[in-house]
Amino acid sequence: MKVFLFILTFTLALLFFVRPFLLVGWSMYPTIGPVALAVCDGKNFTVNDIILFRYGNRAIAHRVMAILNDTIICKGDNNPPGMIEIIKDKDVICKIRVIIWGG
């Protein structure tokens, strides 16, 4: 079953120009499991969407809490209150569209 999902994800990527990403971590649990395969594309997002963004030398997938001009405030669903990331629009890699496995 895992092999099928893996092949399906990459087939979608080739057919529809979406990008698959392997997500690892607990910050978005239970929305996204500790190991998940996600498909994302584009940068058209709004408050409450989950985005993938650059933060320091890492890529993080968190929920958009607020958008103020080109500044975006994000937070992991499982992170404690006050533990947020403040990023710029240029740091956004893409919007998470579908969790194929682990969500």
C-alpha cells in the first residue's frame, strides 16, 4: 500500500506539476502525523491554510495564523501558545494541498 501511495504521489507530480514533500515532526499533530507525505503547489494561500516555508536553514509546514502585507505569522497546531514563526512572503515555498499519507 505504501509503495502504491508513493507511486501515485509522483504520478500526480508529473501530471499536474505539483510537488511532493516528506514531512517529519510533531508540530502539526494530529492534523499531520509525525511522518507524512504531502503534495503542494503554488503560493495562493489564506489564513488557516497550511504552508511550507523556509525558516533559517529548515523547511517547516505550519498553519497561517495572520497575514499583514508581506508578513505572515505561522504556528504549528501542536505547538504551545506563543510559539510562532514570523516570516516574509518570499520565504513561502508552497501551499500544502493534500496529505497523501500520515494525515
